[in-house]
Amino acid sequence: MESVAVPPRRFLGLEAKHWRRIALSVWFVAVVYKVSTDGISFDRGGLILLMCLGLAAASIGRRNVFTVILDWLPFVLVLMLYDFVRRYAEWLGMPTQWHLGPDVDKWLFGTNPTVWLQSHLKEAKPPFWEIITSSVYISYFLLPYITAGLLWLRDRTAWRRFAAAFVATSFLALIGFTLLPAAPPWAAARCTSVEIADGPREAPCMFGNPPPSGGLLGPVEPTHAGAAPFVERISARGWDKLGFKTASSMLQVGQSKANLVAAIPSLHAGLTMLVALFMWPRLRWYGRTAFMAYAFTMAFTLVYTAEHYVLDILIGWALAASVIATQRWWVRRNDRRREAAEAAESAQTPAVDLGKRVAVSD
């Protein structure tokens, strides 16, 4: 019997693939216009909404567009819950750890890595390679969601697993922020032991100029003339090198509104490593190398720019590895159970057929 070709579905005379291309083109133009007029936004809700509109456009003719809402709305609601709970983490009133990070880092390396890096690498004005560090730092606000979007287009099952791992890592980190608030290097460099003796959450010294002594981290001894002799928060300097003052100022405003003592664990490091570990079995060697190199570059950036101690990064990596390992164990466990159930069902089927044949012969 000859198969009958089914003509492609059309709407207003155009095939679905043409409508998809039109919708994606309109979406792309809208994104370019928004970025050019409003700058780069690091609002997670707005970013996900913008991305979901792109996913809806890419779904035309491939899958039901309403699956975007079905899949992404619960994910967004959980993240909104996370943001709400994180704002009130200080209610527990746990004392802030000011000495833990510097003490452990010095024990590990014999010196403070942030002080050492800023002593040897920092210049009076941002060098060209700080464009890379600023871009890597900001990519944390974009890459996990872009990865999630691409996974959703290719494999919804993989996307659900990634979303579950992302949420689990975020909420487990939230427990760390709540029970063990810790000041980052840039804050410790602005405060002396006397000023933070009672473990304040947001000490006034955090918002002032670093003391000549270099605060808790000690002075920086710059090898480049004109570089500041103290640890600075320089994660946004690379944008100034490119002349993107708006991006730099927006990032600094966003940083000022965040939980300033949510250093342990480092979610920048943890979620970056989570993406690398999750994608590891799904990529070839060059993809794996790229994602791992990205995770290590993020770690260097966080330490050099005084955003995190090495301790924070190691705990973030351990958290990501634990979540991925647990998820893979759970998936393998469920797969074994399903295979065992299918094997048992197939083993019972011949016996049932034999019983029916015996009954008929009688």
C-alpha cells in the first residue's frame, strides 16, 4: 500500500516553519532593541520571560506552544519563592563569619590568594584581560538560563532534571547563607577586627573606604605603579574598559541590593560547576573542556575580583557535585526498578500464554 504524503499545515498561506522564522526574527529584533535602549538587565524574572517568548517562537510547528507555560511556570514560581525566602534570611540573626574565609585560605595557601593576585596582577586602570573576567562574572546571570532553554528545546526530560538540580543547589545554598552568613573579601578589606568584633551582618565599615592597614586581609603590595594598596571589588572594571558604563553601574546597583554576606557557599561557583557537570555526559571532549575551563575561569575571577574566598568556591563545587551525584544515583535507581519490572512482566507473559493453551486443549 502506497503511503499518502500529508501536506504541511498552513496558516494564511504560510507553512509553520515560515511562521516560526518570522516569530524568531521579531523576537530577535525586540531583544536587540531592548538591550540597546535599556542596557543589559540582570533581573531574573525579566530574563526568563524574554527567553520564554523566544522558546514559544521556536516551538511553532514543532510542539504545542503552551508547553512553554506548562514547563516553565512552575520553575519560575519556585525561583520566586527562593528569592522571597532569601530576602528574609537575616531573620534568624546568626552572627556573620568575618575571619573564617581569610583564616582557611591562609591555612591552605600560606597567604591570602585575593591579596596575592591583586598585588601581582591589578593595575591602576583595568587591563584588557579584565574584559574577560567581567564578562565571565556577569555570565553567571545568563548562562544557566540559556543552558536551560537550549535543553528544553532539545530534550524536555533532560531539562526537567537540570531544573531540579538547579533548584536543589539554590535552596541548599540558601541554607548555608542562613545558618552561616559570611563576609566576602571586599568587605573584610574595609573593616578592622574592632569594627566587626560582634559579628555584625552589615557593618557600617563595609560601605566606607578601606583603612590603610588593609582591614582584615592586610595591605596589597602592588607591582604595578598606581594600583590601589588594598583589596578592591573589581568585578565590574572590565566593562569600563569597553566604555560600557551603563552595564558596570547596573551590575554595581544589583550587587548592592543582594545579600552582602551570602558568601558560603559561592553560588557563582556552584551553579557554574553544576552546568559543567550536568553537561559532561551530554557533550564531546571539546564541549566538556570548554565548560570545565569556564568553571575554573569563574573561580579565578571570583578570587581575583574579591567576590569570594577559595573556601567559598570549594564548598560551592562540593555542593554542585553532591547534587549531580545524588540525581544520577536516583535516575539509575529508577531505571533499574523499571527494567526489573519489565523483565518480570515479560517472564510472566509466556506462563500466562501456556496456561491459556492448556485450557484450550482440555
